[in-house]
Amino acid sequence: MTALSFGFGAVEGELWRLIFVMTRIGAALLAAPLFGAASVPVQLRVAITGALAVLVCAWIPVPTPPALLSLPGLLMLAGEAMIGLALGFVLQLSFAAPIMAAEQIGGAMGMSIASTADPISGAHSPALGQYFTVMLTVIFLGLGAHLTWLRLVIESYTAFPPGGAWFAPERIAALTGFASQMFVAAVAIALPVTLVLLLVQLLTGVLSRSAPALNLFALGLPAGVLAGIAALIVAAPLAAEQFADLSAEAVTHAAALVRR
């Protein structure tokens, strides 16, 4: 029996069970970069959460939580929300790597002041960050990684039984350890373009010293922008491979949290 009863009997119990299952799925979708984007309507997110919860209730024998609105029930809901947020946060770490790489490239190109509103987070991000984010999103969806991630969210109900499972300290340590790999991925994405921009800056510095009459800002900024755009075009196939590896790593990290 739940702490609050509306007198609908077994139907009410199924409703409370559905709400309980929706907690973990809804928290995962809220923290995920694609499903939790500011441009995604809340009604659509709730509809997807409810549809997945119905399937989970049909596939996995989840018991009706007793006294869901009591203190133990609220603690159970907090545990479900923490597991879902952790699974979504793994994807956030992977999608943050291209934005960090874009900040480094944009600063070297002199385009750090060019920013726009990010449709995923709603915050301002570099213009190149939008290009990298769209590119990573297309590759992520094209590889079907979002479907694999949703399957891992459903499998988490087997690894972490609802109502009695919390993340162990080693799993939380593994989650924070994924952040270091995010920085490594950001450096790997930005390295080819930043090396070209470094050579261009050295060249413009030598020219300004050899010909002091030349204006360094008038010469260096256009040269840096043109060299950066050319380097981005040349390095596009390499960036696509790196984004594919980044998508695979995101799913692998989520699987490590569920299956370890």
C-alpha cells in the first residue's frame, strides 16, 4: 500500500509502479544531451519516458513500491534519480569534448568572440562548437548509439533493482574518471588545427619582425582565420573518425556503469 490512496485498487498500484519506473528513465533523458535539450518539448520527453516505462513494466518484474510518498519511498526515488542522472551524465561528458576543442581552436583563430546560443544546453557556446556539436550529433545518431544507450538504461533495472540499489563508491569514481578522458579527446580533436595555426602565427611573427611596417593585427587575423578554415576542411575526415570513436566511448562508459 502507498501512503496516499485514491481508492482505485489494483489500477492505482500499477499507476504508482509506472511513476516509480519513470523516475530513473526521466532522469536519464533529462541529463542526456540529445533528449534533454532545451529545444525538446517537455511533453515529448514525458511521452517517451512513459512509453519506455510501460515496456520496462512489461519486461521486468518491478514490484509496486510500498509507501512511495513516505521518507523511505522518497529515498528510493532519490536512488532511482541518481542512477538515471549518472547514465545521462556520461553522454554529457562526451558531448562536452568537442565544445572544449572548439574553444581552443576559436581562440587560436581569433574567433573566440563569435558565440551563439547552444540549442542543447541553452547556454552560449563558440560558433565552432555548434559545428562540432552538430557533426557529433549526426554521427551519434547515424551509428545508432542512442538506441544502444536506451537499451543500457533499460538493462540498468536488472543490474540495479529498483528501490534497493545505489551506486557503489567505485562506480562513482569510474564516472568521475571519465572526465579525464574527455580532456584527452578534446586535445586530440583540436591538435591538428592548432598545430597549423601555431605555424601561421610563427610565420606572421617573423614577417612582422622582418617588415615592421606591416600591421601584425591586419595581417595575422585574416591569415589565422583562413588557415583555420582550411585546416578544418582538411581535418574533417579525421574529426569524423574521432567523433565516431567518441560516440563509441560514450556508450562503452555507460555500459561499464551498468555491467561492471
